[in-house]
Amino acid sequence: QVQLVESGGGLVQPGGSLRLSCAASGSIFSIKGMGWYRQAPGKQRDLVARITSGGTTSYADSVKGRFAISRDNAKNTVYLQMNSLKPEDTAVYYCNAYILQSTGWGEHWGQGTQVTVSS
């Protein structure tokens, strides 16, 4: 059984910063890509940022230059540093990872953490 546990969400004023963390635990042989998605009320879940096991990153255009994704492979943890936050960044943020277990590769999701940007 694999679990992805997110932390770090909350309420922040426009222009502020937050750092999200997501730790994978359980019977894990290896992890390939890890990423963050977000879903605002009434909207679909969209990719925010992804990072490969080798450290190559990609970002949605809306967050380029403001958000930074990183990972600690030794800790099976991915981070999302969010700066210059805007009200339109308000959403539930979900962690995602492709994980190898004894049964093979599978996609896994965290439970989500709420980020609210408001004055």
C-alpha cells in the first residue's frame, strides 16, 4: 500500500508565499515522475508542475516564474514553492506520483490540500 501525504496548504494574502510538501510512503521500489495538480471549484484538475526522477521540471504557463518544484529522492518527497500568489491560484492542490511496487508501476494521488489566496 502506498500513501501520498500532502502538507503546507492554508490561507495567504495576495503576493504571499506557501510551500507544499508531499511525502510518499509504503512499499516503494522506485518513483518516476512526481507532480502537483490543482482543482478550483467547478473546474477540471489541471497540471501545475512536474519533475522527473532526474530533476527535469515543467510548469503550467500560469505559474512560470512564480512556482518552483523540487524533490528529495532519498525522502520520496516532492515540494512546491509558491511565490507571488494570486487569488486565481486558489484551489485544492493534489500531489501525483508514478510509483513502482511489487505489482508494477502505478499512478498515485494524495488527498489534496487547500490553498486560499485572499485578502
